[in-house]
Amino acid sequence: MLHGGFRGWLSVVAFQKRRVIEAAAGTAEELYPLLQHGDGAPRELWVRQAEVLRAYHESFTKVPDVAIELPTGAGKTLVGSLIAEWRRRTFGDRVAYLAPTRQLARQAADRAASYGVPTSLLTGSHKLWDSTAETRFIQGKSVAFVTYSAIFNSDPKLNPTMLVLDDAHAAEGFVAANWSVVIRRSELAYDHLLEALHGCGALAGSVTARLREGEEDAARTVYLAGLPQVAAAATDIERVLSEAQAHQWMSRNANFAFSQIQGSLPACLVFVSASQILIRPFIAPTAFHPAFETAEQRLYLSATVGDGGELLRGFGRKKIEHIAAPAASTTQGTGRRFFVFPRLVDDLQTEDAETAFVSDAISSYGKAVLLAPDGRTRDHAVEVLVPGKMEKWTAEEFEDAPDGFEGAKAGVLALANRYDGIDLPGDSCRMIVLVGLPSGAHLQERFLHESVGAVVALRERIRTRLTQGAGRATRNSSDFAAVIVLSRELVNFCADPAVQAAMHPELRAEVAFGLTYSTDITAAETRENLEYFRRQDPEWQEADSEIRVDRDATTRTSLPGTAQLSASARHEVEALNAAWGGEWERAVEFTGKALERLAGGKEIRRYQALWNYLAGSWAVLAARTGHGNHWIEVAQQHYTAARAAAAGTRWLTDLLTDAAQMISPTTVLTLSSGDALDALVVEQIVVSPLRTGPAKPFITLAQDIRTGLGQTDASPFERALDSLGRLAGSTSCRTRTKADAEPDSVWLFSDLFWVACEAKSDTNPAKEVPASDATQACGHLNFTASEQGIAAAPSGSITLLVTPQQRVDIAAARVADAGLYLVSLDQIRDLAERLITCWGAIRTQTKGTGPDKAALEIERLLRTHRTLPSQWIPALTTRRVADG
């Protein structure tokens, strides 16, 4: 009994011994027999697992970044869990085991627990974590099992000293998401950001118009915003994003990602499509993310590490050591797949015939997993391929897969961009349907593939997704599944000899067999073959031996360009890290090293083009900080090389690649224009709050102008004309009073010049301009002069009759005075677009500069965009009404 303390206690609880002495082991391999195994755990390690663990212990325990390659079904989870537990016991590491989804984290934790590893499952919101489990991890008493987002977020709640990263080959999207601001067209932020990009000159007017109007080409195309222009406008663009954040105009995920890139926007790329805008660094800057960077070791578990440096790019690492798969794993795969290519079958050449065949095959097998690169493709495939009464399950890219499918007797699990992380062994599923080339996980991938044409940079990633997707239902040696391949692009990818040669020998033999037995064959014969395979009949067993012979007769080779990509990867990471730190000269230096490694055959040229553009753009940013002449020359050399390497593509067409033009002039001390009206306009813009104030008023004004001029209703059109006069530099605009015969809009440039407008936007364009319209318009300057209390308008002032009409009635010509001009709606809209674009550039390139320097730059920009009065007035006064 304890003595002392409060004597009122009637009893005392005895303290029982609770400290557990954990067994120590010299290596992770030696640790396994000492653990208390649960049901389902193997009694001993497999040979290939033991080989990998020995290699790790001999050479890699102190290496900061290590990748272990083990194929599907080879027991990666056991290897990773053992190393995690051994390091926890031996070094006192706090180990976090990362999986792509909550479902996979739970599965990995359950398996690890069965091996005898103490676990803490910490998934979902940190506010809902089990307190005891979290505390055990913090104390170093258990291994935490979490999702990638637990580490890659704006405020990680874990501080591990060792990371195990499962399914590392498929993790690029999960990692990059931390720095990826995605704004969809349906969100209010899209239009505001598009306006800001257009205003600073990062998007050409023609591109913005196509995106805004939803043209068919724009709907399919991914554009890159000009990097130097985005960098110059970074403050304005961040202000737009901050405003969107404050008003909840973009998603919660975009808000978090924005907090990660804020202040580093010049190091990001901005991809724009008609459906969304993506802002992200080309390679994730993980070196600047403490929760990842400060770990003493990062262990990457992967079914395929690849040869082209994809793991380095995906995780932003300069070097990752590699423990290769055991020799037997390099030739023999897991389970058996029968590939079918309906598009090649003799009587399935039409879309309807192919669709009916696949639908019938799904019905025959009863269950299938349908994998597509995106939600739209998946939804369309489900609609046309899945029999109407069959039950359907879906899961989005990062969601857990529905649990109900595995135990169901029939149905289809349809997934978008989920080629990994779902295990359906045994009878849970015997058919995989692959729809579309898995190349567009996000806009950056689509840009590389569709716009740049740098397929070589993605082929390893596509091949990996194909491999993993086809293997969802073959998780052990006794599993088998039919794989139906749909879409022209995916069939052609599989048929490419270079792609086949780079596949795992087992997969290559299966694909080659499928291509052979999908050619010169009928649909009926193909159905019969699928049945032979499903029943594993003797007919199939004979065919299976053919696949094994082919497998053993071939060895894997790398894709063309792989060696260059591998050699370049380290320097690409170094370049992005330098850019993220604002060290533009070093960024150009490392990019140069990357380009040296990328030199070679034609298959790599398109990827060279992109890196030359990045080098040129970063050289422009270096020029803005000093030694301008040298860096302008460097930038122009890279831009020239980019254009040469990009020959045959269009992505550079709308991007400015004149380095000198992107550097603000500093040597001119006086306005080059001798025109007093031009000088007045420059002075007006220098002091305008639209130039120096927040982004929202300018963006709103620009939207109102476009909206008003884009329709024919009189009131909004007339209001848009008033706003346009403000951008044109007028000192004031006349306020309408609804008086009889008043002008629709008047732009007053002090006492130098006036422009009166009579708008007939809602007039039938087929009709002639009547005399009444001409008479009314000719009185507008006198009307305004009377209001101003002066005898007449300034000499040379003009009146514009803005109308879709092209023909003038003879009576109208007779009553019109010499200062009345016929102007089309398109002429006014063109002036508006040029003024809006110019103002965007003025705002970004003169903010924070003194009045004198700002005036010089404003005049240059106005002249460049043909928006000085001395330029736009002659353009609008080419046709007098009096001339008929």
C-alpha cells in the first residue's frame, strides 16, 4: 500500500508493470521471426523479399533517398513495414508509411499489424485522429499509416524522421497537388484570372477570345501563359487569387495550394484550357517542404522505378538510390492476362459494333473494372458500354474505391485516373476494360502530350499506368483476367514496337499475343476465345504456353530518349529549385546542363523545346535584375532554339519570344510622341487609380466593356462606350440625363479634343443609315458644347456613328457634316480589346514606379498596342458618312 497523501482513500490501485521490452534485431530480415504474426501473415520471408532486405542493410541504411522495386504481388508492404519497424526499434525513428488513399492506408496498416508491427492509423482530418494512436506515434512506439496528403499539405501535423512512400510510381499527382492551384471554369475565379492573364499580356488576345467564346479548338487545346509576363504581373495575379480566396470563388483545395505557391508565382507555369486553369511548378519543390525534406530517410516502394528519371521528377529529388527487383522478377509477372483489341477484329470496325461486343463481353463475365483517364471519358464509356440493368460503382481520382464491388456477384466498377491502388484478386473480378490513353492526369500532362508533342517525356508514365491498370485483377500467380483495350490512341500505343520492347517481358508477350489474336479474326471467334480463357479450358492452356515461350525469349529494352531523360532529370530538379528560390541566373545555368543531357535524337526535340523556352524566360527574369544585355542575349539564344525544336507544333505561336521587348526600357528620358493629345492621355493614365489600385475595379471594368459591347441592347452598349472612353484616356465622359437628342456617349479630352458617339447597335444591318440618324448625330458636339457653357467643341473633334449598317442612304450623306464617321461594331470591339490588353500590361509593368519612368513605359505600351489617340483616331475615321 502507498503511504502518505489523502488518508480518506478506502483502497489503492496497485501499479502493474506496463513497460514492454521490444526485441532487438541486427537487420530487418532478422527482425521478422521475432515479431508476433497474426492470421494471414507468411511464416517466413519469401526469397525475393529477403534479398531486397539484405541489399538494404548492406548499403542503404544511411542513404537519404532509396527506392525499392518489387513487382505486383511480391510483398512490398511487408518489406516496407519491416524496414519501418526495424528503424523505429534501432534508431528511434518516428516512421510514417504513406499510401495514396485512405482505403490503401487502412489495408497497409492491417497487413502490417498482422506481421506484428505496432501501427497507428491516422487518416482523414487530423481533428478526428485517435488521440492514443497519435500519441503512440509521437512517442516513437508505433508506425503511422497515413495518406500522402498528411505530409503534402500547407500545415502538416506530423513530424516524421523516416518516410515510407508506397506506390511511389503513381504518386506524382498526390505530391504535386500540394502546389497545384486548379480553378475550374464553373468557378468565379476563372474569369477574373483569365482577365488578369490577358491584361498582363501572358495570353494573346486571340487565345483569350477563343477561350472566352468556347471555340471547338480552344475546348481541346491547353495553352501556356507567357512565363515572363506572369512573373512581371505576379503581384497583380496573386491579388486576384487572394480576392478569390476571400470571396470563396475557388475550391478549398485551391485555397490551400495557393498558400503554398504564394510569393513564388514567377517560378510556376500557368496552363489554361477552356475547362480550367492550372498554376503549378513544373516539378514539385519538395526541398522547400520541411515535413518531407527533413526526414532522415525517404524509402520509395514501387512496382516499377522506370529508366527515365520519373521518380526524381515526381518527388523533386536530385538523387534516389535504387535497389533493383530480384532477377526472377524481371522476366516473370504475376498472374495471366488475355488482351483483346476489338478495334482490330474483322467485323468490329464500326463504333456501334465494337460497343455491342464489349457490352456483351461484360455481361458474359458478370463483373468488370472500367478504367479511363478522366471523368468525362469514364462517364461516356459507362453510358454506352455497361448493360443498363447492371449495377455500377464509381470513384473519383483520389477517393477510396467502393467496398461493395469486391463482394458483389455482378456489376462494373468505373474509375477515372485510378490505374493503381485497387486490388481485386481471385474471383472478385476477371475483366479489365481500358478506355483511352492514360496521358492526361492534369493540364500539365495534357500540355506536354497534346500541345508540345513531347510524348517521349510521358511514355514511361503511360506505360506504367497501362501496366498497373491491366494488373488490377491479377494480384498473385493463380489470378487471371481478360483485358479489353479501347480507343485508337491506346491500341496504337500498345502496337508500337518500341513501347512493347520497353515493357516487362511477361506483359510484352501478353500484349503481342493479344494483338495477334485480335487480327484476321471474327467477333464470334473472339467471343469464343474469351470463353476459353474465362473457363481456363485446355484450348487456353495451349495458348498460355505460347505466351511463356515468347516471354522467356525476350529481354526488356529502354524506350528511345530514355537515356537522355534520365541524365537530365537531376539538373531539371536543380533548375526548378533555383527558380523557386528566385535565383534566376542559377536556374538558367542548371537548365543549360539539363539541355546538354537532352541533346540527341529527334524523339527528344519537343521536350528540348519546352526547356529552351523555360531557360529563355528565366534569362529574361535574370535580365530584369541586372546585367541586362548579357541575359537578353542568352534569352534570345534559348528562344531561337525553342522555336527550332518546336517546329511542327503551335504552342509557341501565341507566346512572345522577343527577349528585348520583354525588358522595360530605362534609357529614354523624354516622350517620343510630339502629339499634345497623346501626351495628355499618358498623363491621365499615370495618375489614374486604375493603374495603381487594386485589381478588382479594372477587372470589373474590362468585363463590363466586353459584356456591353458584345451585345446589341442599347443601354449596356452605351454604358460600355463610356467605360471605353475612360480606358482611352479621356479626362471625363459626359453623364447622360435622358434629355431629348442627347449623345449616347462623349469622351472629353480636356479642351483639346472630343469624341461624340451615336450608337445604333440594335439596328438591322441590312438596312441603310437613314437621314434622321445622321441629323441626330451631327448635333451631338453642339449639344455637349452648350452643356459645357462654351460656344463650340474643340477644333477637329469628331462624331462616330457606331452601327452594324454598311450602306448609307443618299439623304443621310447629304445632311451629314464633314466630322461624322461611320464605324462598325467590330472596329469598336477591336479597339476595346487592344485597350484592355494594354492596360493590363501597364498595370503590371509600371506598378511601383515613379511618374516619369511610368510615363515612358506607358507611352511605349500604348504605341505597341496601337492605342495612342494618334493611332486609333485615324483608324476610326476612314469613312465619312457624307461620302455615302
